[in-house]
Amino acid sequence: MALPTQLSKASHVIIIAGPTASGKSDAALMVASLVDGEIVNADMAQMYTRVSIGTAKPLNISQSPIRHHLFDVCGEPLDFDVV
């Protein structure tokens, strides 16, 4: 996947979507670091605190220089959307 070397720092939303195990999490980290951005999770499995195996949930989010949002926010299954 080719990524631009520079992106505008204006208020834009960049959506990274794709099939399971296609490198979305790594791409999000790379893009966020290029644009001084933040990562907002929209993966249902990564929102649950009890689900970690097979989710590619980032390790040590609290130590990351990139702010992450909506990881480990639900303890029990809930009906909600990310709109």
C-alpha cells in the first residue's frame, strides 16, 4: 500500500477500511503519525474490554504518542453505533 509522504494537517477525517488482517491498524498508526492525528476505533470487537485475541487491538495504548479513542469502552455487549 502506497501512502503519501505528506498530508494536510487541516481538519479532515481519514477512514481506513478493509478486510480482516489486511494491515489497517498498522496503516492507521502510520497515517496518524504523518498527520499528527488521532485514532478513533470503529471495530466492534476492539471496543469490548474482554475481547482481545484476534482483534489486533493495539498494545500499550496509554504509552503511545498517538491518542486512541473507543478501545476497551464496553464490558458487556450493547446495542450502539459509531455515528
